[in-house]
Amino acid sequence: MPSTIIDKVWGAHVVSEQPGAPALLYIDMHLVHEVTSPQAFDGLRARGLVVRRPEHTFATADHSVPTTDRTLPIVDPIAAKQVAQLEANCREFGIPCHSMASQLQGIVHIIGPELGLTQPGMTLVCGDSHTATHGAFGALAFGIGTSEVEQVLATQCLLQKKSKSYRVEVTGQLHLGVTAKDIILALIAKIGTGGGTGCIFEYCGPAIRALSMEERMTICNMSIEAGARAGMIAPDDTTYEYMYGRQFAPQGEAWDRALQRWRRLPSDEGAVYDKQVSINAAELEPMVTFGTSPGMGIPISGVVPDPAGMTDPMERESIAKALRYMNLEPGKPLAGHAIDVVFIGSCTNGRISDLRAAASVLKGRHVAPGLRVLVVPGSHDAKRQAEAEGLDAIFREAGAEWREPGCSMCLAMNGDQLEPGQYGVATSNRNFEGRQGKGGRTILASPLTAAASAVTGVVTDPRRFA
Amino acid sequence: MKPFTRLESRLVPLAIDNVDTDQIIPARFLKTISKDGLGSQLFCDWRYDAQGQPKPDFILNQPRARGAEILLAGDNFGCGSSREHAPWALTQFGFRAVISTSFADIFRQNSLKNSLLPVVVPREIHAELFALPQEATVAIDLASETLALADGRKVAFPIDPFAKHCLLNGIDELGYIRQQEDAIAAFEARCGSAVNTLG
């Protein structure tokens, strides 16, 4: 029977299947960070356990770290303690750790692929819902909670029920100024934040094939915002070209052998999926969100929807509540709405190509008066590359802040945050109430849209600058 | 893990769809390295005003929430982040079950590992529960997979048989996985030490 890529990767990792229990799934790579791991290490100590495969485990500090001068200590004592605890736990259990002082430090979902840790056909987990990012390589990658972090540390395995398969086809060709971020925001707006619950997406179709690896990562990253724990894209030559020569990627003969295995991963002709949806990339515009859930997105030429016209009372109340929080009026366009802050970064859009896209708009221009613009590279690698290309100078000369790598204002754990009532255009992944700071109002968009909005000080269609 | 068998309680209704884990427990409280002390921060930004005083109109601050152990939530409850701090905060506040029409996957998994029972009911029943008088109680019986309404009607809810077994007996998954050491070792021997086990 023809198999999907999901079936193939799943099948190759089932350790055992006991009657009455979920499958025991082997995990190839476990990425660890400071926020969701300390209680798991405590659990290991309490049970007297060790880490089963420290060499299949890789840690970094990203969520709580400041994005200011790294030679200074962390000011927030609670954050400092959390980062120190990660370092101590990794020392105690023999796990490679790239914390604050390391030149390999960065957002866990940015450095995994950059270092070649993320590979096609593997199972990869992390105590973070945006682990779906790594699915862009044809890996089965999903976020887990802290109890599961402890299970993987101790046994390299997880009990899992196989999810349903959901084929997401993206046809057509993107227009200039419309990006991978707009594809995924459009998908979430179409199927809703719970549309993929219980499913693993497989993104396919000509518009997906035409994307670079970094663009594919942006798409897979936000699978969880549609409720899918994982999103996969079959590997192809674009994948292999990206991976070749990276630090932890197979080398020499091992590379050739790996390539042979990887080429067998794509879904077979005629493979059957539980669900499917199709989107035409040619019909998309730049997308922006108006509400407090990533599914509340509209094309930039559109208007804020009116909850009064909605039949489902819970949906009506959810939209009305979101508009009250955002202080936006139904029926009005979002384009042209004044903003206070622009955030360019995160595991969704903090890669070198995102920085290049933002710089292409900001080059020779200046950010609007009174606007704060933070540019936060996702990793040291992205930062070094950007500096080598002079992008940092473009951002600085435009009046933006060029900062150190980390999650930063995506979830505002580290002090980078919106003030109550402020509007921010963000290239990150969540516009939940208070996500970027208590009372802050987030408008999700692509790096191009964020940079265009930085120049004008209002929500702006980037095609104006194309 | 604490066993879960039966629970009779009043309901705390929260009629909002897509409640995300950032609302359940905001990210700024995730800098803790402990599991404790999260109950007072549950729904923090909806529950307290700018001065840190409880907002009287928020349901958790109302007398009906006192001692109630079941949260009645909107569709797709617990979406967003994988933070297990969400079920930790809910259980530390005193909740032992959440009833909704659907749950986000990671939240559901995390809840089951903390003896917090996610109960999925059909839409009509869900609406009926929201319309109940505040003193009404419902009874959850895990063994029979039923929710008993105040008028005696019983509604079946789905639960994965393994999760049910673990909850009823207070079995911790890690202990169960460790019993399969032989199978894990055999798998590792078969697939070698390559990071990528496929092929």
C-alpha cells in the first residue's frame, strides 16, 4: 500500500506496540532549553536516573536570555537562575550545552537546522510547541511537555498515538511581496486554530517546492498555530543543498548513504490522507492579523470582520472580545493603523533570509519618528552572516535596534516587551493577549510587511516598496 | 501520579473559545525552575487588575469558583505553547477536570500526565452545561467513561484506554516505558548508533 512520509518516518521508529497501549516511539534528537527542562532534570534526580543518550541531546538557552550586551550578567535574578540551572543540569548529565557565552547559542529551532542537527527522516522533539519547524526537512518533529522531556531524557522514547494525516497542498506561484509567512497565515485563517488538531500536516504542491529551506521552516513552524503538532515537507534537492557540509550533517560516504535513505522518504504516489485542503498561492496577498489568535488573519487590503454578522454565539463573542482587546473597529481596514513597535525576529522569521528581506526594505530609508524597531537575529550564525553582509549597518542607520540572538519579544520573557496598549507589528507566531507584554497588541505579519510598516509607522502593504 | 476515579463538583464556566496557554499561565511566570506556586498565577491577566487586585467580574474570583473542581471551557482549550505549567497551574488552583468540546493536543497530553482529566462532550451537552444553575453539580466517573448530569442523565465521553488505565491506577508513564528496556535496547542495537535511525 502506498505510504505517506508520515507513515514512513513513524514506522521506522516504532520500538514496540503493546496491546492496549500507544506505540513506543524512538526519538533521534532531543533539543533542550532552559524553560521547560529544569523540572524534568529534577525528576531524573528524584528517581536516580541518567540521560540515556546525551549525544542525541542538545541544549541552548534562548527564551529567558537578554538580547543586550552578552558580556554583562543577566539582570533579572530569576532568569539568571534559570539559565544557570540549565548549564548546571547539562554539566551534571553530560549534555552538550550552548548557553549565553557560546557562539553557537541561538533559538533552538534556528540552530538545530543551521548546525545540521535536523535531518530528514528523523524523529525530533523539544519542550516547545514550535518544534514543528524541523518538519521542513522531512523530520517528524513535535513539541512536548516537561513530563515528556523527562521521559525522553531517561529513555529516548515516548508513548505516542499516531496522528491523522492532513495533506496541505499549495498550488500556484506567489506574487512579489507575498511570502511563506503569508501562506501559513492564510492557511490558519482558512482552517482555524483548531483545524489541524489531532493531525500532522504534509505540505506539498508547486508553491511549497519553490520555497527555500528557510521559507519552508517558516511554514512548518506555525503548524501548531493551526493545532497540528507537526508539519512535514518531503526532502528534495533544496533540502540536501541546504544541509550539505553543515557541522553535524553526515560527511563523506555517510552523506552518500544518508542521501540514498532520504530519497526514499517522499510520500508514494496514491498515498491516502485522512484530510486535505488546497490553497492557491497566486490568490494570496500579504496577511496581517487583527485579533488575539493566529487564525484571526486578513489580507492586507481587507477589513476587520464584524462579529455582529456571525451566527455561532461563541465565535461571535471570541471575535468581539478580541476586537475589544485590540481596540479595533469592525469594517475598517487594518492597513494605515498606527503602530508603536516593530519586532523582527523569532523562530518563525529570525533567519538570515528574513533579515535580508527586512533590510531590503529598510536600506536607505528611516524608521518612522517615535517608532521602536527591534531586529533580533535567531542565532549567532544568522547574526555573523548579517554583519558580514552589512545588514546590521542598514538596520542601525535606519534607526532600528540590532540585538543579540534569542526569543526576545516573541514571548517577552526576557524583558523585551510591548507596553500596555501599544500596537506592535511582529514577525513572530502568536498574537495572544499579553503574549508580547501585558496589555500589548500584536499584529502578525511577514518580515517584508513588518519592515514596510517600520518605515511608515502604520500597518503597510510591502508591495508599496517592491 | 495521583489516581483519578470519580469526581462530583460544581462547574466553573469560562465561555471563551481557543483559550491559549499564555492566558492560562503567562510566559513571564515560566522563569521558575520549580513546579510549585503557579496556582495563584492561573489566568493571571484576566484575574487581577493592574494593581494586582482580584477583578470581581472574573469567574475565578466569584464565590461559585470556591471549592469547585471542574472547569467548563470553550472549544480548543489549551491551544498554543507546550508549557506543562498550564496543567500545573490548573491543578494547583484546585481543578481536577476540564470539560470542553475539544482540547489542543499537547495540552491534553500534559493534562493526562498530571491527573487533570480532559472531558470532551458533544456540542448540545456543552451548551446545556453552560446553562446549568450555578449550584448544580455533575459527576465524572472515569471507570464507566460517563458524565452524570444533575437530572440523572449520563453522557459518555471518549478516553484513550491506556490513559484511562494510568489515571485510574495512578500509573506514571515513565515507569511503564522503563519496563520496556529490553525492547529499547534491541531497537538501538538494530539501528546502530547513527543519529538517524531510518533505513
